[in-house]
Amino acid sequence: MAVIEQHYREVVAALDKELGTAYTFAYFWATRRPDAEYPLLEEVVGEIVNGPFSASGAGDDPISAYDWVSSGMHL
């Protein structure tokens, strides 16, 4: 079993406990921005979480990404 498969449930639980769904999603989504600076400012999290969104291709669907995060980030 790969290390990721072995420990991802622990990581998911820790992220949810420390950041919550909205912040976890925002941090993952922000990696797509070349100018992202961490830690994310509260305003940036709000911009990411509250859209507006426009999907422009494969892997570019924020609603599905948020659903994935909020449902436990299953591999």
C-alpha cells in the first residue's frame, strides 16, 4: 500500500479539523494561481469560495472540486 493510501484519511481529518471545508478547498484551489501567497488572506479565501466560477476545461470544475473536499476527499 502506498504511503498516500495509508495515511490520507489522517491528513483529511487533520485538514478538516484545522481549516474546515471552505479553507481546505480554497488552499487547494489557490495552487492554480501563479501569484498565490500563503497563508491565504481571509479576503482571498472569500473570493475563491464565493466565485464567480467559470469552468474552462477538464479539471477546471470548482463545484466538483468543492464537493470532493466536502465529501471527504476520497481517492
